[in-house]
Amino acid sequence: MATEPESLDQYRAVAPAGAVETLYRASERVKGKRFTDVNSTRFGGGVAEMLQRLVPLLRDLGIESRWEVIQGDEEFFRVTKSFHNALQGQPEAITPQMLEHYVETNRRNAAQLDLSGDLVMIHDPQPAALVEHRTNGAWLWRCHIDASHPQRSVWSFLRPLISRYDGAIFSLPRFAQRLQIPQYLVYPSIDPLSDKNRDLAPEEVDAILERLGIPRDKPILLQVSRFDRFKDPLGVCQAYRLLKKHDDCRLVLAGGGAADDPEGPKVLAEVMEAAQGDPDLHVLVLPDNANIEINALQRAATIIFQKSTREGFGLTVAEGMWKSRPVVGSAVGGILDQIADGTGVLLRDPADLATFGSQVRWLLDHPDAADRMGRAGHEHVREHYLGDRHLLQYAELFEAVIGA
């Protein structure tokens, strides 16, 4: 049964001491202000998950928080997926017709969405062109991906749009681009009280894994992510096959798709083909609301992977650490910041499967050290990556931008 938090007061049991009181005090000056988020999907992916939790919690602080979602056809999301890839440095062929379709889709949405508010926050490239139709309030562009080395032609198209905002928010300083508008830093966060992260009884974990068809007779290696090429699920399969020569273990690749990612089905098909014939390699295609299932898988895992080749912030790392599991993640994007000394293992070269394998084998051979690493990771997340800190930064940002 879901146990969704009714108020921020429930955070007192999990947040650092005094954090909730600090948040209530900091939000006093923005009470009654109107805040509107706009992104490209209500389900699938980290942005949607954060908004599902932050929007009601902002209301709990007395802020009139709303959430709008841009609508588009398959071609629009193919274009914006190309934007997403290009901003992360992957070469993409973008035609004038694609740009025209993008602009026109944003124009149609501007006529249909309620974009009013004292502060409007637009998330990522998909709805970025809505700024051309702003009528009131302050507008901020929130970039959740690593835009530090974008394809020049795509950034040349997007930059004039971004420059029309009152500010841009990035997850890390190194993700940012030089802009003439103010820039702000806000780490993403996880919700420790949501179904994906709340405590589960051992028997509940056992029942869920039995239902998913995952035996617990040997170590479980787990990666939770969308079936996205940048998450490198095929590379994870290769690493597992090398590990299997030395350690009898299982690999579980668990995830789903997102409405704004048309490449997902193709990547999933390649992963399913790679898994054929191996009873210890489990590919789980989960629905958008499979939060308790992901929670149980992370709690049952012996080691959690996030072998991304490129990454935004990668909150699946913080989720795994919150479950006190040792996490092995690539030294890319926000994973670099989430895994501090002693709280997990960073892979300096995600393509170096030999080093990857040796790190994982060491953890399998030293369970006490792996347990200490998991507990240190849990405390690190509690201090830095929970929703109370995220909301505090938002409250301070709102006051600074709208002059509350």
C-alpha cells in the first residue's frame, strides 16, 4: 500500500536535524506566490519523478504550485530527443524542417497551456521555445542535462531562446554554458518517503522479487535506468559476462521508457537480444508506476550499477545509496558528485570492463567493506540529496528572482 507523505513534517524523521524548521522559516516570504513548472511528460524519467513530489510539497509551504506538460506528436519528440543528444555532445542531423516543427509545436502549446505565475520554470529543451510567448512573471530555464559540450549548431539555435529567460538553472557548474543571463545551481533530489525510497519490510521485498521472477539464490547485480544508449545497458551485459567467469551471480536490468524518448524501444530490443539464452540475465520492463518494485530490487541487490557513458545528474545513484547498497557508477555527469570517497566506487573509464570487473569482484569478496560503503552512502544522501534541501534552495531562489 502506498504511503505518500501528507506534509513536510514527515521529513523530520529522515532529514538532518533542524532542516524542516529551516525550510519553513525560509519559505515565509514566498507564501502565496504562484509557481508554474512546465516539462514534457508526467511519467518516466527523473524530472517527472521530482515534479510529482516537489509540486505538492511546495503547496505544503503555502506556494501556489502548478504543473503543466507540453504536448507533441511523434515527430516533435524525435526532434527534441535529437536536441537532448546533441546538447550532450552526440552529433545529430537537424534540418530546418525539424526546427520549424519544434517552434510550431511550442507555439500551439503556448495557446493551450496556463503559463501564468509569479515564477515559471521551464524544464529542458522540449518546451524552451515557450518563452517567446511569455506574458507575465519571471521565467527560468531549468537544464537537467550536461550541456557543457553541445553540438554547435543546436546550441546556436537554442541559445537565443535561453537568453530570453530571466535566469538559467543547472545541476552542476560544469554542466553550464556561458550566458548573459544569471545562472543558478540547484542539485536534484530524491524523496525518502515516496514508494520508491521508503522502508520496506524484508518479507515485502521477498514477495516482490518472487512476483518479478528474480531468485535470491546468488548475488544480484542491478542497474535501474531507462533503456537509453547513454545508460549503456549493452555495456553492462558485457561486464556481467566477464564477471560471470569468476563469480556466480545474476544481472537485473530494470527500467522502462518515457513518452518523450522514441529511441527507447530500439535500445530495449537490442538488450533483449543480448539477454537471450541466459537464465541469470533478467530484463524487466516496468511500468511508470513500478516504484515499489524498483525499491525492492534496490534493497535486494548486492551491488548496484550506473554504467552511464554520459549522464545528467543520475539520481538512480542516490536512490541506490539511500538503500545502503554499494554503488558502482561511471565518473560522468552528476555521478561524480554523488559518490564521495568511501560512499561508492567511481569508474574513471566506463569502457574499461577489466577494471569494472575487478572493482565488483572485490566488493563481492569483501561483504563487510561493501556494507560499510553502503551505510556511508546512505548518510551522504541524507545530508545532501533529500527533498528538504531541494525545497530550501527553491525558496531562496524564488525570493531572489521575484523579489518577494
